[in-house]
Amino acid sequence: MHIQESSYREPLIIGRKDYKQITDDVCKGVEGKPNKYWYIAFTISFLGLLWYIGCVSYTIGRGIGTWGLNRTVDWAWDITNFVWWVGIGHAGTLISAILLLFRQKWRLSINRSAEAMTIFAVICAAMFPIIHMGRPWLFLWVFPLPNQFGSLWVNFNSPLLWDVFAISTYFTVSLVFWYVGLIPDFATIRDRAITPMRKKIYRALSFGWSGKAKDWARFEEVSLVLAGLATPLVLSVHTIVSMDFATSVIPGWHTTIFPPYFVAGAIFSGFAMVLTLLIIMRKVMSLESYITIKHIEYMNIIIIVTGSIVGVAYLTELFISWYSGVEYEQYAFINRATGPYWWAYWSMMTCNVVTPQLFWFRAIRTNLTATFIISIFVNIGMWFERFVIIVTSIHRDYLPANWSMFHPTFVDIGIYVGSIGLFFTCFLLFARFFPVIAQSELKTIVKSSADHHKSNH
Amino acid sequence: MKRVHYGIYDDEEILLSAVKQLKSKNWNIKEVYTPFPVHGLEHALGYKHTRLSTASFIYGLTGLSLGMLMTWYMLIQDWPINIGGKPNFTFADNFTSFIPVLFELTIFCAAHGMVLSFLIVCGLFPGAKESNPIPETTSHLFAIELDDNNANAEEVNQILLSTKAIEVKTLERD
């Protein structure tokens, strides 16, 4: 019945792991007590979250004037952070949906935590457009709701409105995709629970899942169709985010290359963040048998591919601005590379184009320390990419009298750093209370891809 | 109260061949509990393929139609807005810039409609009580629930053991 893989293919589960052992290993994180690293990380993240709440409250109380925006640079860190977080949120669905359609078995050890990361990243992202409205209590106006003004409807021609639909669809669909996968795993924890409290909580979370043959058949169908729906969805989301810029008439923004370039960039930054988190998580939660060096290597290969696409896109932008013959377009790009923000541009180039190329060397892409450092570089580079696109394109507009620089205030910095605190607080809670590996689905590949089954043949 | 017999297995391949053997001997398999999806089990049990994907397609079409109705009503019928002097008085003129919203609504309805249908047909909701009698079947064991066909308990247990069950259990259930 099971399909034996080629013995040349490296195993995806290391060690003698039978079904019972996999359950024990995955449930250990939920059933045991967290170690001191978890408490230290949680304390730091939670302080970040408190700082975030403080700065957001201050922004809402005093207004957007607390940020470093001015009349020339009227979009800066808020949108940079928004696009950065949405991009990070792309890896989860990519791993679970696209890799499911391509039947990539290595997705199974990492899809759960990558999807969790997607959801938390989209929450962080969605906060930025809401707080930058200035009057966030009116955020319901972005939805087409009947109102007292006519009704005055939203403008369906606007990419900003497309964003509302794209992000809300992406968030809710990712959430149910993640949750449907979690149901059988919650049931496992429920059936092993010793304390009545744990039994009660996981009974509620598992929705009464019993593992009947018919339910599993439906489960598989739902996973497959959701993957089929989520694949074009994930590509549409960053396409639409890029159209926020591409449909404008700002030199440096209105380029037709933006949609594919943003999608590749999103996958690139998403995988970098997955690597940053998983390299720590596999160590702290002792999941080295499941998230193997091979998994890290596969992700690094995706980083080279998407990083190179991003690099080609940067060069294409430069070429097209020269080739267009439009003075303002040309100036926008010369100013990026040599103007007052040259350091941001060259940080972006170094982090996104140069460092990932090191992964061509097998020794580097299978080295955890090197991967971790490069993944941090990519995270930083991708933040600079959005900063460069947004701020350097608008800080010198058509009238030199309007030229200006952007200086972030402590509120800008607080909201950005704090949003990382929000993200890590959510992720650490997830790692503590949720099964971090999709163990039910992982068990389906034990016979074909686990170490001891492969060596038997 | 009714007597139900369970054959417990520790391997999905043995389970699958047990199901096939029992089926060929006309035993009435009431249910099979597994910790993960076992390929071929649905077929061996003679279940019909689920129609959830068809349902999803219909939900998607519904989302698309509702989206077209909404955009047409709001921006063409009820309150047309002149944006940059671009033609905006017919749906056909504006359709291209409605595509992103229509696409998202299609996916939204297809995905959520299908997941809701899945939860309803499987009887899953917060607070529902699980019905697997042997708790280990969500972790590492597999169980076949057999109707005794008016045979005596000994005979049922024998047939289950002959299919390489590691253990047989008889429970009283409602």
C-alpha cells in the first residue's frame, strides 16, 4: 500500500520513531512545563507587546502627528511595516498549500508552525492600516456597509479597497485552513489528557473529532480543496498589496513589474522568518528528529530561488527606468542608489541579493548558524526594501522646495519594535499550548520517509 | 445498550487487509477509527466519494454572483462615482477593476462554505463529545467496530483475531 521512496532521498524523520513516539514527542510541548528559555523569551516579547500597546494608545490618543510623517513623506514606517508583515505572512500558506499541491512531504514537519506564523504576521500587518487611519474607531467604513450618508459606498476601483478584501479573505481562509488541520491533533491531546481541566479545554478545541474513516476522507478532501483555493489567494494578496503602489503615478512606484516582484519578495521574506523561528524552536523544543537539516536545506533552496528573482527585479527596475527615457523616473532610481538614502538602498541590495547567494554552497545551506544569520539578514533586507520603495520614492517629489527627509519618532520605533513583541508573544503562546507539528498528517509519511523504514529496504 | 466488538490493530496495512477480509466474509463493519488518514480505507469500506468539492464549487459561484450583484448595485446602480473621468456607467466598463474584489469573494465563499459544510456533515462543533471508544485511536492504534451479526461473542472475537488484531474488546454502547 505505501509507496517506498528512493533510498537516495534523505529521510525526513530521523531516529526510530513509531506512531506512539511521534505522539509523545509532539504532545510533550503541551503536556510538560516550559523551560526557562521559554519564560525568558516570553517575558521579553510580552514587554515588547506592552510597549506596542503604549505607543498605539498614544497614537490613537494624540493622533498621527506623533509619528515622524511630514507633508512630503506622508507614508513611511506604517506602510513599510504593513507590507513587511504581510510578506512574512506568505510563507505559511505557501508551505501548506502550494507544497501540498506539489505533494512535497517535507512540508509536514513545518506547515503547522509556518501557518501559525502567517496568522500572527497578518494580525501584526492588519494593525498598521487601522492605526494609520488616525480615527481607527471608524475602520468599519472600509467595508461596504449601508450608512447614513446616502448610502455612500466604498470605491471598488481602488487598490486600497482591494487590499481590504484581499487581507480579510487571506486572514480568515488561512485561519480556517490552520484550524481544520489542528482539530485531529487537539483530539489526540484530549484523549491523552490526565487533568480534567486539560481534557475540558482540548475537548472544546477538538470539536468532538473521533477519527472515523469517513471523517478522514472528508478531511483530506477539504485540505486538498482548501490548498487549491489558498494557492491563487496567496499569490493574489501580495499582487494586490503591490498595486497600492503600482497603480499610483509616483516615479519609482508605478512599475508593472511590481506584482511578481512583490510576490517573490514575500515568499523570500516569509521563508527567512520561518527559518529564524524554526532554527530556535527545533532546538528549544528538541524537535531535531522532525525538523531536520534536510528541511532547513530545502527552505534555503527556496530562499536562493526567490532571492535571485528579487535581485533580477531590482536590476530590471534600474534598466527600465533608464530605458523609459523619463527624467523623473530616472532620477527616482539614481536618487535611491546615490541620494541621502543610499545606505538604505545598499543595505537592501547587500542583504537581499548578495547574502542569499552564499546558499549556493552546500556547506553553508546545511549549516544552522550560517542559515540563522543569513535569515536575519534577509529579514532586515526585506524591511529595507519596503522602506526604500516607499520613502525614497516620495521624499524628493517634483518640486525641490518640497524635498524632505523622514525621521522616525520614538512612537514609530515603538510601534514597529512592539509589533515584533506582539508577533513573538502570539508565537510563544502557540508553541506552549498547541501541537507545533501536524502529527496526524506527519504519521502518513512514516512508512515512506522515516529513517528506520528506509534503512530496512 | 448493545454489545459492540472492537478489533484493535497497530499498523495501517494490517488494518486495511483486515477490512478487506471482513468485507469479503460479509461482516458488517460499523465504523473504523484511525489516528491519521489511511489511503485506500474509504475505498475498501465501499464509501462513496465525498461531494464536498462540488459543494465548494457551488459556494464559489455563489460568492462570485453575490459579488457581481454587490459591485453592480453599489457602484453602477445606486451611486455611480466619476473617478478620474473614466467610464463608469455600465458594469462592463467597470468590470476589470472589480475583478480583484470578485476573485476574493469567490475564494472567501468557496473556502468558508466548504469548511462549514465539513464541520456540519462530520458533526463537529465546539463542545461536541467525542465518540471514539478507545482513546488510543487518536494516537497510534486503529480500531474496527464490528456488528455481531447475531453470532456469539466468541465467534466475533475469533474472526477479529484471525485478521491479526493485537487485541479484541467487547464494550456495551448505546
